[in-house]
Amino acid sequence: MEAVRTYFRTIWRALSSIAIGMSVTIRHLLTPAVTVQYPDVKLKMPERARNRLYVNIDDCIGCDQCSLACPVDCITIETVKSTPDQDLGTTSTGHKKRLHVPLFDIDIAKCCYCGLCVYPCPTECIVMTDVYEFSEFDRHNLIYHFSSMSPDQIEAAQAKLKKAEEEAAAKKATAAAAAEAKQKSEQPKQG
Ligand code: SF4
Ligand code: SF4
């Protein structure tokens, strides 16, 4: 008799266990999904999400503030001074551009997405975008080059600056020599 009772108790437990499991399954079948079919469906990034950086080089004044703020030194900037006869224009924020920017690289493989480079930029030209898919097979492709200057343009800017500096130095030397000659001629003669 006891064996029969145990038999039916076991059947009851199995059936009730299945019923509990199925009730959970059915409840979730009727609940709206919280996941999306990535990559076919993508969630919209929050407004202040920090992902891939972008630099609008036309608005960059080469001030180096972003690079100095970077805790991992992943921004490399080189500049060449413009000469007085050159007008590099102004940024969209109204800042006068005085430096050529022949090199502006960001090694995004080192970037920790802290956003510290974004805040000090006076022209707001370095920004975090909502792009988060940029994996590469070759890590060298993770160094982004933002400068728009060609090698010829860089060479020309460097040559022009060198010439202007040499001319300024020669002018200074001539003025100094003239001042010295004048000083000597104005000295009272002895005897
Ligand atoms: S987000 Fe941070 S780590 Fe990345 S480049 Fe800017 S300052 Fe450097
Ligand atoms: S802080 Fe802005 S303007 Fe200055 S070098 Fe960086 S990106 Fe250019």
C-alpha cells in the first residue's frame, strides 16, 4: 500500500513541477522582450555616451589642450606656426587660427574613453560620437589621422616659416649693428 502511495506522490510532484516551469515559460512568452536582435537591430546610444572620438580638424587651432589633458598620452599633435602674411582663417566658434596642424593622431587602442580631452577644447572640435563598432584586425588601423595637410603642404609651411624666421633674424641683426654703429659714432672723442 505504501509503495502505491509513493508511486502516485512521485507522479504528482513531477506534474506540479512541470506546471510551475511551464507557468514561468508562458509568463515570459507574453512579456515584451528587453533584448534586441543585434546587429540587425541596434539600441540608440544615450546622449552623453562616450565612444569613438572625432576631430573636426577645420576647427582645430592646435592649442594642445586635449593632448595635455589625456591621461594615457594617446593624442599626438604637431604644429607649424603661420607667418604674418598668412591668414589661416577662423574656426566656427570665432577663434583665429594661427597654427598649421600637420599631425593630429589619436591612438584609439590606448584610449580609455574618459572624455577628459573633450572638455578643455576651446573650439569644441574634439567630440565623443555614438560610434561603438570599430574593431580592426590590425591594431595600426586604430591610429586615427585627422590632419588634412598633404606632405607637400607641410613642407611648404615649414619652408615658409623657416624663411620668415631667417628674415626676421637678419633684420634684427641689421638693426642691432646699426644701433651699435650709431652708439659708437655718438661717443665723445678723447684727446
Ligand atoms: S577620451 Fe581620455 S584617454 Fe581617450 S583620448 Fe580623450 S583624454 Fe585620452
Ligand atoms: S583642444 Fe581642440 S583646438 Fe586644441 S588642439 Fe585639441 S582639438 Fe585642437
